[in-house]
Amino acid sequence: MTTLEQFIADRQQEVEKATGAFSKILRDIGLGAKMVSFYLRRASLAGFLGELGLTNIQGESVQKLDDMANRLFIRLFSHNPHIAGIATEEEAEILSTNPDGKYVILLDPLDGSSNIDVGVPVGTIFSVYRRLTPIGTPCTERDFLQGGRQQVAAGYVLYGTSTLLFYTTGRGVHGFTLEPAAGEFLLTYPQVQMPSHSSYYSFNDNQLHEWSLELQQYVADLHLRNQRAEKPQSLRYVGSLVADFHRNLLKGGFFMYPGTVKKPEGKLRLLYEGYPIAWLTEEAGGKASNGYQPLLDVPPHSIHQRTPLFIGPVEEIERLTSFLQRNVAVETT
Ligand code: P6P
């Protein structure tokens, strides 16, 4: 019965010189997760469902629960002396909080929230960096635009049939389950490894006609393989990145959200969806790509930048990118 706090305390030397600052950040993430979980499960009883009547920086209608989760995490992190600044999907600009903080955090406070009204699991995604700018000064965008391989922690909370918290600090992926009777996250999935075989495929093909010809050829190849396979891959797509990713992480499967002719950068955000999910994938033995390079190597240029996302077992992602890069090979010859 290892609690999240105990697990972090036992390993805090791995991340920093045991100052405990980093541990307090992960502890706050766990506290925020418990509180969001509580409000989500009562949303339909407490009039928390539906739209707030505002539109966020993404041009999306803000759900009441998006706003609740966003405000809750911002309030929590603003009181953490070790966090210098916060960037979230719901905030147009970065928030500078404690100039003496050593870390900055990026967050998708509630991913997939349009599914809440129909009882589909949703999640929180987080990504933590050590700041670059001098301690004692307000943080700047430079602290957030460091690139995926500079993350010091990344993870997600899945509000599903149970509330789960999975994270990595670069030494494997570890998963915890919220024990409501104790109000504690308990270690339930140590050292998670993604199965090398893909049993599921997760993508929304409503824009298939707008995908590149090479990607359409990959999809045709996938269906052809399924026709011949003893155990064909099954389609599983719930429309919540955290839920789709979590299933594929545990059971083996690939997820993609490609770009289209009209929107080559795709829909998902690089800094607080792509990078953290990509790091977890690599730490669990999988592969994450934007179709042409490892996702963690895609350079950041703005907080809300979008990216195509292809994540899953190495073999499947390499097969997929071989189709996509066939086009590049043709173009360069
Ligand atoms: P679509 C939820 O809105 C989200 O950002 C991700 O959680 C999810 O994977 C994706 O969008 C679903 O998008 O276009 O298939 O509804």
C-alpha cells in the first residue's frame, strides 16, 4: 500500500537535490485531481454540466467543468511557492505566480470535457519544466517553450471508472489509483510498459478524405492486414485523448490525430497534450511522432501551438511513418 506521497518521497532524490520542491508540485497535482474527481462525479446533481457561455483562446465553447478545473488548479498552483508560472489550455497568456519558484507547469485542466454530459471518461494532462529565467523574476514564455525533452515530469489523471494518476520523471511510468476510503492515491501500476503489439487503433476517420494520400494508403493497408489477421486490431475511439491513450498504453494500441489539407497542424496541442503524452509513451517503450520526427523533438514556438499526433507501439508507428515518409522520399528524389 504505497501512497503517491510515499512513492514520490522515496524517489525525490532522482529529480532534484532532495529539496522537496518537486515533490510538493506532484502532491498538489494529486490534491487537485482528488477535488476535480469529486466535482465531476456530482456534476449532473450540482448543475455543473453544459456550457459556461464563454469561448476560449482555442475558439472552443468553455464547458462549466472546464472552467471549474482550470480555476481549481490555478488556485492550487498559485499557492505553491515552488511554481513560478502556469500555462493552461483555457488561458490565452501564461500566468506568472511566484517569482521565487523554480518550476513552471503546463496543463490541459480537463481534456475531453464535451464527453462529460454522456458519462465518457475525461482527463487532466500536465507537464513540468525547471524555469530558465532567473529566480526572483517573473517567468516568461521562454520558460515554457523549452521543448519536450526538457520536461522534468509529465502525466495525466483519468477520471473514469476509477480515478487514476499516471506520471513519469524519466525513470519509467508509474500509475496510482485513488482509494476514496482513504482519500489517497495508491500505487497500482508500477513501471508500466506498452505492449509491443497493437490490438487497438484509435482515430476519427470523418476527415479521411482530407488526409494525405500516403496516410489514406496506410489506413487501407491497416484494413487489409485486419482482413488477413487471426486477431484483427479493433477500433476503439471515445474522443477523450486521455481515455484513448490510457487504454492503448495498457493494452497496446495506436492513436492518431493527423493534420488535414486545411489544417496541416491538426487539432491537439503540442505543449500540454503532445509532449507529456509523447514522453509517457517513450518511457513506456512506445513511439510518438508528428509523422516525420519524434514528437519530443518538434520545436515549440507558441504556447497553444498544435501538432499532428501519432502514438503507439514502435512497430506500428514505424510502419505508419514509413508510409508518410514515402511521400517525402519521392519529393526529394
Ligand atoms: P474529435 C477532446 O476535445 C480532444 O481535444 C481530445 O481529447 C480528443 O482526442 C480529440 O479532441 C477528439 O477530437 O475531432 O475526434 O472529436
